[in-house]
Amino acid sequence: MYLRLQLVHLGEQKKSHVLKSIGLNDKEIEGAIRICFSYENTKEDIDYTVEVLKTSVEEIRKIMMR
């Protein structure tokens, strides 16, 4: 499993042209997380990742007051 957050380049965020093309706004793009799977990932791997992401997002939202 591979996880990638929106990258920052030289102090400016480079917005994903793919996410823009599917109609996401800048705020949605800034919060995007890309997850790639392979045939080797199990259902348990995915379930674990989802649970960790849920908890992490809740904590980040509290910190950022969103």
C-alpha cells in the first residue's frame, strides 16, 4: 500500500490537475490523500488503514478547527 499527501513545492502548493479535472475545489484538493493498492493487500490491511485514517482525520480536524 502506498500513501501520498498533497505535496508542497517551494512554499507553493502545486494543485493536482487530475483532482481539478474531476471538479474538486482548492480546499478539497488541499485535503486530498492518494492511496494506491496492490494485489498483495488484504482486506485486513484496508480495514486497518481506514480505521487509522478516520482517527487521524478527526485529530487533525480538531487541531485545525474544521
